[in-house]
Amino acid sequence: MASSRDRQRKLAREKLDRQLARRAAATRRRRQIQAGVGAALILVLVVAGSAWALGAFDSDSKQNTAAADTCLWTPQDATANTNLKDVGTPATRDLPTDGTRAMTVTTNQGGPITAELSLTNSPCAAASIAHLASRSFYDNTKCHEITAEGALHCGDPSGTGLGGPTYSFYDEEVPTVPSASPSASPAPGQPPTYPKGTVAMVSNPPGSNGSQFLIFFKDFTTADPKYPVIGRVTGGLDVVEKIGALPTVDNGTGAKVKPSTDVTIQSLTVGEPVTGAAPSASGAPASSPSAG
């Protein structure tokens, strides 16, 4: 008959065997899991490598580039500025970026004023004006200022200088001057910064363009340009010059810039894009009899 000590030894041995068996099983499971993870990782790398070799990532990149926005429109709060008018927002992509669009402004002061908007230099400004024109945004609004720089200031339905749509966009084509510093005067003999017939955006504060624009009826030179050029007058510059010669009165803020006679935009339309040479960055008017 086995002694008590032998039985204890036997039980201890069996317990140790069970522990060793459990440890061996755990080790096998751990190795199986590691092997599975390794195989999955290798598979992922193989698939990724194959996709790269076949140009899948290049295709995605091209698709993302093709889908990129042409213009970005920053929302403006109409509750904070009651001079703003909500007429929706232009498209952000698939906008024309080459050639010109014709803009026709009919006023109560004579024949129509025509201009070319540059799609090459200012696609977002052209897209914005075309969108607003399609919503009759400019119709029956007043050109509320004749500026000291020699430009007719239009495009604000409120006539305050604070009006516009419920979005804004950045500057696109601000002229550069070949001066040593912003405070230096332009070099003698240089062409004007804004030649007569230039069409440019104007905003308050600068860089937050909306609907307001300038049409220059005389050359203006400055060492600190801040109006982005969007096009040039192609016809009716004599009408702009006639308006620019009107007497001005106080606009209610102490500035003597308001035309003494109302200058009303009866209609403003924008034509379809025309591919071809865009206006120069200076915005110089085209050479034609009607351009003055």
C-alpha cells in the first residue's frame, strides 16, 4: 500500500504536468495568433504594393485634383449686417478659368457700358458677378460714389458701401508696382496702376470682395494698389466719363462723393464665356471708337 508521502508526490506531479500542459497550449495559441497577424500584414502589404504598381493611388490623386474647388465663398452674417442681401452662392467648382465674359451695364445716363471680365486672371470675380447678374442683384441699384481716384463706384444695393451678397471672396489680381517700398512713389514713366477703363473690385475691408466694383474714367496711379482688377471697358467709356464729370454732394458722412444726379443701373448682364486672349493685368481698355 502506497504511503501518504508517495500519494502527495504523485498528486504534485500530476498538478505540475497539468500546469506544463496549459503553458504549452497557451504558447501554441500565442504563436498561432502571431503567425496569423503576420500573414495578414504581409497580405495587406502585397495588396497595397500591387495597387501602387497599378497606379491606383495616382488615380485617386488625379480624381481629388479634378474635384478641387475653383473658388471659395466665405459666408457673411446678414443678421450682423442688414445691408447684405441673400441671393444664394455661386458654384465652387467646374468654373471657366480661360478667356473672357462680356458684361453689359445699362444706366439712366446714356448708352450701355460694355466690359470684358477676365476668366484667366479673375475667375472668381467673374463667377460672382455672373451669379449676381443672373439673380437681378444689380438691377435698379445706384452707383453711389464718384471716388477721388477717378472711378465710378457701383454694385451696392444699399448705397452705403457696406452692402453686398451674403458671401465674400479673396483678391485675385491686385496690380504690382515696381517701387522699392510700399511708401515709395511709382517710378516716372511707368504706366498708370489703374488705366482709364479699368474695372476692379472694391470691398470694405479690403480682401472681402462681394458685389461692389469700380469703373475708372481716368488714369489712377498709386504706390499701394488695393483694388483687384477684373477686366476692362470695351465700349461706352464716354458714358463713364460723362458720369465722372457730374458734380458731387455730401453723402451724409461728410464725404463729398455722391453724384448730384442719381446714377442708376437699370440692368447688368453677363454673357457666356468666350475662349481667347484675356485682358491684360493692367486692365487697359480695348482700342475702339466706342471705348473713348
